[in-house]
Amino acid sequence: MSSAADSICYTLINTEADDTVSEMTIRNDLEKGDVKSRTEALKKLIYNILNGEKFPPNMLMTVIRYCLPSDDHQIKKLLLIFWEIVPKRGSDGKLLHEMILVCDAYRKDLQHPNEFIRGSTLRFLCKLKEPELLEPLMPAIRVCLEHRHSYVRRNAVLAIFKIYVNFEQLIPDAPDVILDFLSREADASCKRNAFLMLIHLDQKKALDYLNSCLDQISGFNDILQLVIVELIYKVCIANPSERSRFIRAIYNLLNTSQSASVRYEAAATLITLSQAPTALRAAANCFIDICIKESDNNVKLIVLDRLVALRDSTTTAERILQESLMDILRILSVATDLEVKQKILSLGLDLVTSRNVDEMVQLLKKEILKTQNESQGSSEETNKYRQLLVGTLHSICLKYPDCVSTSKLLSTLFELLTNSDDESTAILVINFTREYIQKNLNQKNLIISKILEVFPVIRNGKVHRGLIWILGEFCDDNENQIQEALTAILATIGDIPIVESELKKLENGTENDETSVTTNTNSQPNAAKLVTADGSYATQSALSVNTKVEKTANIPPLRQYLLNGEFFIGTALANCLVKLAFRYKQVVGSGKQSNRFLAQSMLILTSILHLGKSKLISQTINDDDFERIAFCLMILTNICSENGINAEMAELLSKIFLAEMRSSLDSMLQSNKADLEESKHQKTKKNRNVESDDHLAFTQLMSKNVESMENQFDVSLSQAIAGNVGPTATTTLGGGGQKGVNVADLISASKLSKVTQLTGFSDPVYAECYVNVNQYDICLDVLIVNQSSDTLQNCTLEFTTLGDLKLVEKPQPLVLAPHDFANIKASVKVASTENGIIFGNIVYDISGSTSDRNVVVLNDIHIDIMDYIIPATCNDSQFRQMWAEFEWENKVTVNTGLTDLQDYLNHLIGATNMKCLTPQKALSGDCGFLAANLYAKSIFGEDALANVSIEKSAPDSPVTGHIRIRAKSQGMALSLGDKVNASQKAAKPS
């Protein structure tokens, strides 16, 4: 025990010695004559005070004696910071006597000939909270209003403003003084500060001044014009009868101001003041002009959001924006950001009508042609923009099919199919073609002819597969069209049988430009070659074949895919040939023509199967593709055989291939349309609940006082319960049967549910925190209560963050009287979507105590990832593309007590804020397994994907399976997986 006590005493002695040395060092540096030493000493002293170190009482006179008389600007700057943070009152709460000397120094600085010293002192006085120090300085502050330099006058107005707000008794005539100052002031910044002060302190005097110069505001500086617009808005909202007097002034600012900020605020105010078509048109034109002229993308996004809000406001506004659609689309030519272009196209799609649809389609076609001429340096951005344009054209053509010139549009779109570098755009064009031809069968022949034109020049397997499906599904009008489709397919396959033609080239030693075959053998170069029954070739020695078919421009495209082992396109080709065969036989009947068509189709399929099983290629056909092609070959065999399948089976197969598949297409399109309408409805619907017995407030029938009291009550109540309960809601207490809301529901809907207790109730300092998450910022509002009978000095809240969080401002130390409380706010910046933890402690000194600092450790504050994730929608191709690109995957095993697959999926969607992309119709039905894709987006633009694969072995058994989460960043994938695990533990069967 004695050794431990000695160790503690030794530590205390050393600590006190270090503090004494530090204090002595600062004092010695202050007493030195050179400016540099005093500057450094003053900095160290300020750092010590900010870090919560005790301030030596005798140090104050040292600073007053050696630093206060200095004329050095840097020392004067540091002194202003020092006087702001130094304790100015003693332990008894009275002002220190030394502050009289400081007050005299303030007065001298306010009379200093240097305008910088005067102005900086006036700015410092805005932060002073001691009226005893301010009262002797009031005459000098008033004199500064007449100084020759605008910097001094501007800061003098601010000082008077703050002093009047905090201590009105020191300058009760401040509004009159400022009004008189405003009438004779010429500097724009000074007039702006003075006018802003009158707005907040005496709006009537501000209005009197505005009335006196209403015809001159167009010549004012832009900073003053902004304040004038703010005043007009407040006055007209409070007193609608004043609108007619000020609306002309707003019009003048809208048309004559050179500042984009003033014009934007004027247009926004004009919309609020008047809903006349002239006012709405002027505001809309102003917003469009700002978008065109301003280069900042953030400005464009803000103004476009204002246009979207204007469109949703009234029917008149929507009609006016429809007339200005082409002006809005002009922004596309000057926009460089993809998000801006997306917002413009979305707005244009909502505003397009039958009157201007042709103009919009022509402009979008020009934009598509422009993207094809873009440089390769921005190819990715260009491809995404091209996809947006194609998607917009898709929606327009489906919305107004009779108003669009289909032939010219298809020619433009089908040119995109030949671009092998932009597969996603080509897939969108195919989806558009498929849906358009389904809903406009009168355009079928035109579209089929366009497809047959571009079919031979396409070099992408996915694009060819989609076009083959369209040909098989919609070539049904006449025998010539069906025959042309088969001819196009044969031309893109090349010589058949495929294996025999390829072997003939090998046997003849013809390695031309069509095929380049690389063969590695362990035999002699001149060994004799033998052709086996399955189409492979060998020598009498051991032969190792490694054949790789390289892509060249001269090989027909379908043949190229098959030689490279892409047999999935063969299944699409088999289905297409079966459909064409059924339709051809229906058109021409049984006979030589029909048999010839069937024979050619069968030869194609047998060649594909033969190639798939041969050793000519390195990647053979898989079992699924082989069975599918073989099944289609069997159907073709029975169709061409007169003694084949009976009539009933033929009718069934014909119904499956010709009718059911068309019906499935229609169902899929209807499901996509329903999902789109649902998402659109969710965006536009208002989340406002109105009770049947809510009071109706008639503004004209109540006095101003009653109205303001009523509104104040509604606002405060809605803020207290987060706006989820109406103003007439009552709590159900005592089981009286009164209609109302449960108290627990009120608490869960209010801010109280977001309060985190940081310390225990028995700790000397109690603390709790309200966490307010606002996109990129987290505001921590901490309540600190001194539960002891001691005065706590230098009570400091210390925070540390874990994760991608950054503490922006460090809370300042404060003094807590016995049983006193205080609120401290801290801001945290968020940089990415992941779970974060904020932890820390409270440190303080007890007044009069000589012991070490006291520490209270705080509970951790957990920042939930769900505050940054919102449901989002993407199509299947985008989902697959992102799934392939994202490198971080988190596989979570399902561990839950839920026994219903759909219930588990719904619980998962609710817990993760993700949207289910799989149609509800595909998830319905009684089945033992379920697979679905989920998608969400963060406010930082990060994507989160999830694939749910779950099953249950028995009716009452719990759900099992796994969830695969993919994201671009590791933190998001891990955080989302942790959220899924936590939600599984909380899930309980109903």
C-alpha cells in the first residue's frame, strides 16, 4: 500500500511541477520585451484555456500589463480571442476588478485611428455577454456609426444589433438610430446590415423605409435587393392585402436585376404572392434562363427542383410549363452533369403533350446523334446519357404512339444496335422495340423490315438474341416475311453443317481470314489425320487439342457465337425456328414448301447440337441448352412427319409457342407498368392524415391574435410529435373510451424516441443526447445536468468518432452552478454510408478542489445506416450490370423464427429500407422456396444490392437460406449485413 501511495504522490508532484513550469514559462515570455515571444506566449495561454486548463488568477494582470498596450496587430487579434474565452467573473459571480482596465482598453480601441482595429473590436463586442462592460462603451459605439470608413460603420451596425437583442436597456432607441443611419448611408453593405436589423427588430420602420425608396430598388446593390425581397415576402405572407403594392417591385427585380440570386428569389417570391398566369410564366422563364446561363451544376439542380415543384403546384402552372417545354429542353445543350440531364428529361417526360411531342422527339434524336459523335474520353458518361435518351423516347412513344414518326425514329434507334461498345443502350432499344410492337401491331411490318436490315451487321450476342426472339414472335403475316427471317438467320450462320465445313477447312489446310484455329499437338507435324464419327480429328499419336476460335470480322455473327461456345443463343434460335415453322405451316399448309422450311430449320438445330458435342471447340454445350434445342428439334420432326404427333398434341404445342408466350409477354409488360405507376404514385402522394373531427380554421372569421395563437399551438404540437398526429388528437387515459392516440404511440413518433441516455442517474453529471440526422450532417444536442452541490468548472464534453465520421466543432467548456443545466451542441460530418459510433466522456473540475480532473464516461451513440438508405428502382439489366461490377459481397445466413417466406421477405424489406425488384406476381403462390432481388440507394449516391434465396423444408419449420449483399464499398456491405443480422434476431412470428 505504501509503495502505491508513494507512486501516486510522485505523479501528482511531477504533474504540478510541469504545470508550474508551463505557467512560469508563459509568464516569462509575456514579460519579455520582444513581440514574437509575447505572441507565442499568448497563443499557448489561449490553447491552455481552450483545452480546459485552470486559468491562474494572477495571469490576468500580466496580460493587461504587457500585452494590452501593444499596437501590434497580431497581438490585438489574439487579445480579442483571449478576452472572449477568459473567465471574466470570480467564484462569487461578480465581475473581476481587472476587467475595468480591459473596458478602458476597449474604449481606446473604439477610438483608434486605424479602421481595422475599430472594426475588429466592434465585431468582438457582438459576442460580449457582460452588460457592465458594454454600458461605458455605448457612446463610442454610436460615434462609430459616423466613421469615414464603411468597414467600421458596417460592424457598428452589427454591434448595435446584437447589444439591442441581448441588452435592450443599453440602447433602447436602436431602431430609430438605425433608421436615421439608413436614410443617409450610401454604402451597399452598410445599408444591407442596417436594413436587415430593422427587419428583425422593427418591421414597421423597415417597411416605411422601403416605401420611401420603392421606385429605386432596381438600382440598389444585389445584397440589399436580396434583403428587400425577403422583407416583401414576410410582409405579404403576414398581410395579403399588401401584395398589390409590392408585386410590381418584384416584377422589376425579376426583369432588371443582373444578379442570378436576386432573380431566383424574386421568382420564388412572385409564385408565392400570385398564381396569375402572367406571374407564373414570368417566374418559369426566369428559372429556365438561370439554368441556361449558370454553369454551376448545383444551381441547375436547385432551380430544376423549383420547376418540378412549380409543375406540381397547380394545373395552370403545369399548362404554362408545357408551353415552355422546348425552352426547358434547351438546358440539355449546356448541361454537363448526368444528374442534371436526367432531371431535365424526367421533367420533360412529365410535361410532353400531343402538341409538342414531335418537337421533343426531334430534339432527342439530335441528342442521340450528337452522342454518337462524342469523343471516346467520356464514353462511359456518354453511354449513360444515351441510355437516358433511349428510355425517354421509349416512354414518349408508348404514351403517344400515333403522334410519332415511327420510321425515322426506328432508323435512328436501330443505328445504336450496331455499336458493340454500348451493349446496355442496345438492350434498351430491343426492350423498346418489343414493347412498342406488342402495343402497336399496325407498325409490325415496318419494325420487322428494319430488324432484317440491321440483323447481319450486329456483332453482339445479347442483341442478336433479343432480335431473334422478336422475329420468332412477330413474323406471322405472310410467307415472304417468314422466309426472309429464315434467310437472314441462315446468312448469319454461314455454311452448314457447321462441323463438316470447319473440318473441310482444316483438312484442306485453308486457314483464311474466316477462321483462325490454333492447334497444340504432342505429335509430329506431318502425322496422318483421321476424322472420327463425332466430328473430331486425331492422329495415330496422342493428340491434345486446344482449339480457340478468334473473333474476326469475316465470320458470320451467329456462327462466331457458337464457335466461341455461346450456345445459349442457340436455344433462342431453336424457339424462334419452332414458332416460324408453326406459322409457316399455318400460312402455306402442308406441302413441299413447308417441308423445305422444316428441313432447313432441322438442319440448323442438328448442326448446333453436333457442334456442341464435338471437340472442335474448347467449351462444349451444357445439358440445359442441349435438352432445350433437342426438344425443339423433336417438335420440328413431328411437325414435318404426317404420321407424327396427333392433332390434339399439335394444337397444344401450337398454343404454347404461339399464344401462351405472347400472353406471358403481355403479363410482363402489364406488371412493369403497374410497378411504374405504383412508384410514381408513392412519389406524388401526400403523407398527411386528416381526422374526420378536425377543426376547420377560417382565417377571415378569427382575429389576428387568435389565429397566431392557434397556428402557434399547431406548430408546437406538430413539432413535438413529429407531425404524425393531428392537432385535435387526445390521449386515451383511464379507459374512458375517449377517441385518441396512445401515449406510447405519441412518444415513438416524437423526438423523444431519438434521445440517447449517455450517463446514469446516479452520476454527478447526468447527460442525454438528441441525435438529429440531416443528410450529410449529424447534430448532437446534449443536455448536461449538474446533480451535485458543487460548482463545476471547465466542464467539457469530449467526443471521438469511429467510422467515416468527422467531428466538425469541438464543444466549448462551461461552468455549471450547483444543480444547474446547460445544452451543448456538436456537429458531425458524414462521408459515406456505414454504421458509425460516437463515444466520449465529460471532464470537469470542482471549484476549490485541488484534486485531478473528474471524468464521467459516456455511453456510445450508434449512428444507424438506415438513416442514409432509401428505396430505389432499377431495371434488370442495370441490376445485373451492377452485380457484376461490385467487388464487395457479404453473405448473411438466414437465422429467424419466422415460418412464412413472404413474411420474412416483408420483414427484411422493412428493416433494410430496400425495394423488392421482383414482381409480386412472381412471388405469389404456395411454394417451398423464394428468390428475390432487392435494391436501395444511399443519399451519397451509393448502390446496395441484395439477393434473397430462402426456403423451408416443412410447413411449420423456420425459414432457412442466405442473403447475398453486394455494394461498391466495403463499409456499406458490412453495415447492411449487420443490420440484417440484427433485424433477424428481433423478428418474431405473428
